[in-house]
Amino acid sequence: MQLHFVGTGSIFHDRLSASALVDGKILIDTPNGSVKAMRRAGIDPAAVDICLITHFHADHFFDIIFLLMEQGLVRRREREMVLIGPIGFAERVAHLFGISYPGTWEVVQPNLRPRFVEFGHKGGEWSGDGYRIQALPVEHTTPIAFGYLIADSAGTRLGYTGDTVLCPSVELLAATSHALTLDTSFLTSRAGHMGLDDVERIADAHPGLTLFPTHLGAEVTGSDRRNVVFPEDGQTFELGPGGSVAPVAAVLSTPATG
Ligand SMILES: [Zn+2]
Ligand SMILES: [Zn+2]
């Protein structure tokens, strides 16, 4: 399983807002700037077949318009696009198009072939394309927010908390993942987010688990725990079924001139 960090920051940080791409086709969250960042990293946004949204805050959601226009405005998908998120996902997409590019959703939709999978407070599960994806309810400041557990056919399991405080679903993700990406907005928990102290507590309780802090705030700069690995924007890791984690050499894009 390949895990690419599109962005690793929180809102008021020079890092891009947090999102990640699994195996080049499962995108977790679509924050501001994420589609351009994928292009800059040499990733075709139209290769995304499955999009998971943790919650509808703008720093996780507002590039959804651009992802869907990449897929369905000048191209036509040959297969369905799976869009998994909290209840109201389809309605919010239609609304965002309505206030920004009126009439465009009607053009995009038939080319996109969207299949919205919306889950309520209890979360849910979807399987397809060789993956099993579980949406787990986490505790944030929105009515519904999810963490995700993604398992591939080789048995590799990646956890992704989304924005949350330390809660039972985060504990479950820590107990069942080979690698776990965590909201680490602050040094200590506040405003619906985990702190580095929570992350280090999980790291100590699960020494065989690799933790990737993301959604980083400026005050979070590092950890002395061996199994806490700070990813950079645009960095890629290869995750093995036995829990192995190895960084992949970066593919540097050439900045455009002129
Ligand atoms: Zn949030
Ligand atoms: Zn956020």
C-alpha cells in the first residue's frame, strides 16, 4: 500500500491542509489547494476513483469542486466514482456548485458517474476495488465526523483519524492499523483536536505501530518517540502487510517558468 501525503498542515500553517492519497486512487479529504498540489506532485487528479471525506469543514472539503471538475468537466469517466462521507455529502456538492459555478454540476454529473455513499452517526462500511473501507465515528466539532480504516487485499491496514479528540474510535484505529495518521493540531488537546501528548501516549501503548502526525499546528515540531514519523507535504511511504513502513524517494516536479 502506498501512502502519499498531499498536505500535512492545519489551517494557519504554511504546510498545505491535511489530505492523503492511497495507492494513487483513494483520496482522503479535499482541502483548499489539494488538487493543485496533486498536479504539482505529478499526480493526475482524474486517477482518483474513491474519495473519502472525514467531515465538511472547508480545510477538508472545499476542493471537492475542483476534483469533480477534473473528473467530469473536460473528461468522461468510464466507471463510477465512489464518494464516501457523512450524510449530506451529495447535497453539499450540489450546493457548492450552485453558489460557485451555477449549472456546472448538471454538466459534470453524467460524466462523473458519482456513487455517493453517505453514513450517519454510527459510520459504516464499503467494500470494492480490492479494498475494505470502514468509516468510524470520531468526536469533533461537526455533528458527524469520521476516521477511516482502509484495508487492501494483501492485508495492509491504514488508519486515518481526521479531525478528532482522543476517543474510542481512535483507540480502535490504533489497535487495528499497521500505520495510523493522526490529527496533531496542538501540543495538548483543544477545540476538538488531539494534542501531541495524545499521539505520544498512543505511540507508547502500541510500539509496533507507526504513527504519522498530520493536520499539524505551528507549535508541533517533532517527537522523541521512535515510532512517530513526521511526514512532509508531498512525501510518500510504502506500507507492507507486516507493518513495515519505508519512505519512497520523492518525485520532484519541475517548477513552471514564464
Ligand atoms: Zn475540522
Ligand atoms: Zn481541520
